[in-house]
Amino acid sequence: MTVLPTLAQIQDAAARIAPHARVTPVLRSDALDALAGAQLYFKCENLQRGGAFKFRGACNAVWALDETAAARGVVTHSSGNHGNALALAAGTRGIRAHVVVPEGAVRAKLEAIERAGAVLHRCAPTQAAREATTAQLVQDTGAVLVHPYADTQVMAGQGTIALELLAQVPDIEAIVTPVGGGGLASGVAIAAHALRPTLSLHAGEPAGADDAARSMARGERVTDVVPDTICDGLRALVGEPNLDALRQHRIDIITVTDEDTIAAMRLLWRELKQVVEVSSATAFAAILKAPERFAGRRVGVVLTGGNVDLDALPW
């Protein structure tokens, strides 16, 4: 059973990953503030090592292993960013990484995983296939599973974003993240509310993969959603422990269409001058979709990654 991390574990994670992870900058844009009717503070995890926040959780999980476990290597399933992050983190410790990737994953992300030194294993593009292939690899290799989001050490690593953001901008009143599997949203929520219980917490979720929003509304985990969204990093079903954290911290989930998200991404590229991937833009899209929830407030916005497949752009 996966246990939610404590503030102490998130603080330990910050110390553990400090030699390897970057402290990412917070950027502002007067133009985007005007559009949102709020003061926005963009936490640029697209500038994190590996181009995404995922390095934090993967790095913490890898370095939390004892020597015997680490020697067996690590394994995960991922559509891209977590796999790349785990491969990079494994490299910092000199151990083997295996990554199960679904057919149809973004080519640029797969190439990044291979460059980082991981062994790729293909599977069908379903959650069941990902989990079954990963379980078989654990059995065959003895490698340690580092789950993309339903893992205590991974959530603790992602929670270090909130520690940094609150140190950089102590007077923010709200934080918005994307939500897919829920590792980021849960880790950030735990850290943020431990330090600032009055913060309001929000998440942007694709309307075509809205299992977290449905789960929150129904009061139980919804598992029959078939993802249909351009946001490849947010197609995973929310994890059980992650959903528990969303409930405990009363995270307000705002669903956004792919059209909303693409428009938000284009604004971020144009005004913030940051290359962010489409999944990242759901947080900003959520603010534009429901501006009344943020009007006049100081809002931290987590931009989760910048691994764009440039060859797929129409220019």
C-alpha cells in the first residue's frame, strides 16, 4: 500500500535531490496577468533537468534506495517524461533503468529516454498493458518498481516544487497544477498545506481524460474513462493514494478542452517566451476558463514540462 508522504519526507527529498536537480525560476508576464485578471507566478519546471518536473520524484526515489535494492536497477512505465526522468536519475547513481512505453508515445520523448541510457520495452497503449508489462519486467529482472505517481518517494520529490515556490514567492494565495496520475498535485498539496494551510489549491485536467474530476464528484475512483486528449502526459488514471490526497486537500479540479489548452500554450510561448508542452498548459488554461476563482489573487502556476516534438509542428 502506498502511503502519502509527510512534510518531513518532502523536506528530506529536497535535501536528497539538491545535488542533482535544478532550482527552477519563477517568471512573470504583465500581458498574461491582464488576460487572467490575476497576478501569475509561473514556476518553470520546463527548465528542470530532463525538461520536466518528473526528475524531482524520480531522483528522490532512486537515491532513497539502499545499496542492495539500487544494484538491481529500476523499472517504470511512462508515456515519456517520467521514463526520461528515471533514466537520468538512474544515471546519476550508475544503475540500470527499464522503461515500458505505450505505442503512440511522442517520438521526441522516446528518443530522450534512449539518450538517457534506459532500456525501452514497448506495449499496447492501455493502462492494463503498461502495468502487466512492468510487472513482468520486475519479475524477470528483479528491478525495483518506481511508479510514475502512486509512489511515496515520487510524490515527496514532486512536493519539493511547493517548498521552492513558497520560498520564492511567500505571499501567493493559490497554486494551480495540471493533474493526470496525481503525483504532482498530491505532493504539492501536502507540502503547500503543511506550510500554508489557507492556500487554495487547483488543478487543470483535460476534458477528454477527466477521471480525477469525475472521481472527486462521485466520491470514488472512476476507472472506466478512455483518454481522448492531445495532452499525452495526462492520460493516466489518477492513482488511489493520489486521489486520497486530492480529497483531503480539497483540490478544485477545472476541466479544459484541448482547444482551451492549445490556446493557453500558444499564449505562454508568445508572452512568457517559454517552450512548454501542451500538458503543461492545462494549469494556465484552467485559470482562463474560470477567472472568477482567481480574480485579483496572487497565483502560483506550475509549468510542468517543455519536451515538445518539434518535428511534429506544422512549420
